[in-house]
Amino acid sequence: MSFEVAIPTRVAPAILPGSGGLRSALSDLFWRKPKLLLLLMLLPPVLWLGIVYIGSLFALLLQSFFSIDEFSGLINRQFTLKTYGDLLQAANLDIILRTVTMAALVTFASAIIALPIAYYAARYARGRWKALFYLGIMLPLWSSYLVKIYAWKLILAKEGILTWLLAKLHLLWLLDGWLSLPIVGGNSLSVSSTGTFIVFVYVWLPFMILPVQAALERVPGNLVEASSDLGASPGQTFRNVLFPLALPGIVAGSIFTFSLTLGDYIIPQIIGTSRLFIGQAVYSQQGTAGNIPLAAAFTVVPIVIMGFYLWGAKRMGAFDAL
């Protein structure tokens, strides 16, 4: 005969009683209403983005519909499209076309240079070599923007190291012939459109290499092997396998190179000719000329261009490679 004795056990409550106080009340409130906590966390950045950033853009857009009085120099705050009509004048249209052309050339050159570097890093670099790759790509971004530009101004100057090197290689005639060309040339590389192009490519190249490298790393290696097994040449493999799969990364990198070139005014101010870019035109119209409506209209141009550019990049899956 067995006897079972029930020993009472003490079970902890599922929900502990509150400790009281404001902190406990807020903790209970956020636990019961997590959406409220999410709203409070998102409120500061949303207010910053909505009021400071988008609000300033809206004010800028509003200024572009005003005009400047030609006699008094004062802003006429009546809605008009006259300022946008001024953008179609030959001098202003030349500034827009020059800037867009430079941005397109810089993007194209950056993609050509970035592809082999990114391919090697994605397919072959391992361990220390991959760490060295990232260090080499990121290291220029850690140095001062102005220091890099002024360093390139010294390199590209007529008495710079590049001219000295070409003289030692007996290729100075090639540089002189290039600088004698009407559009791309000048007194030296530091005061030519070619020098501006070189510095733009150098400064923005890391923003192209990293997205392309990320896109190529997602390409399965067996696809390249299968293409080779089916008899495709290396060129055919690149055109039909690697390039289509790397294209979203190229488009993602082009978002940076194209937009940064489109809005930059410091590089053309230090290295280049007296021909203006959009950023320089905005600075001169807002500062020297005091024509704020025209400066605002100039600013709207890259915003509209990048709006269409981002729309096309999204359709090509570029944001997946960022």
C-alpha cells in the first residue's frame, strides 16, 4: 500500500507585478503598444527628413518659379516660367550639356576600370588579399577631399611629376599634341577638361568598384564553368554571362558616380578651365550675381535628371546590388 503525499509547489506568476513609477508605466505602455514605440523612434528622423531636407527642396523649387527684375535686381515673387526659359539660352544650355556629358564620361570610364578590379576581388582574392583589396579601395576615402584634389593639381601641373615622367619616356610630344586639341586641351593638364575628367574618375572610382564587386560575388562560379564547358570563349562568357549579371552593380555604382559628378563644383573650380559646370553656375548665380531664382532653376536640373535616372536604375535591379 503506497501513500502519495502532495507537496505543494510554488509557481512563479506569468507576469511580474509592476515596480511602480514613470519608467515602469512607460515600459508597460510600450510593451502593450509596440507601434507607439516604433512611431516615437521614427519621429525624429522623419521630422528631419520631412522638414529640413524636403522642406528646403520645396522652398528651392518655389524660388525657381520667381524671376529677377532686370532694372532693380530684386526678386519678383510672382509665379512665372521665365527663369526656366532662361535655362534654354545658349550659355546656360551649354553648362547643362557640359555637366551631363562629363558625368556620363566619368561613369563610363569608372565602369571600365572597375570591372577587372572587381572581378579579381570577387573571384580570386581570398583572406589577406581580400582585406588588402578593401583597404586599397577604402583608403583614399579616408583622406581629405581637398587634399586629394590639390595633390592632383600638383601632379597634373606643367612642372608636375606626370610631365616629368613623360619627358623621361620621350612622350612629351604626345601630351603637347593632346593639350593642343580645342575642347579637351589647355595650357597644362591641371587647367584642362582632361584634368577635370581624370580627377573625377579618381575621386569617385571606389563608389563604382564596391557595388560591382558585390554583384560579381553573387554570380555562381558554376555558371562560368558551364559556359566554358559549352565551348564559349572568354569574351563570349563575359558578354553573355558575367556582364548581364554584373549590370545591376554597374548601374548601382553609376548612381554615385553620375550624381556626384553632376553636382560637384569644387573639382572644376580647382582643376579645369574657366568653362562652368552646374555646381559652379549655382554658386555664381546665388553668390556673385545674386540671381537666386536662376540658381534654384539650375539646381532643379540635376534633381530632375537623377529622378529619371533612379527610376531607370530601379527597373534594372540596381538597388539589389547596393
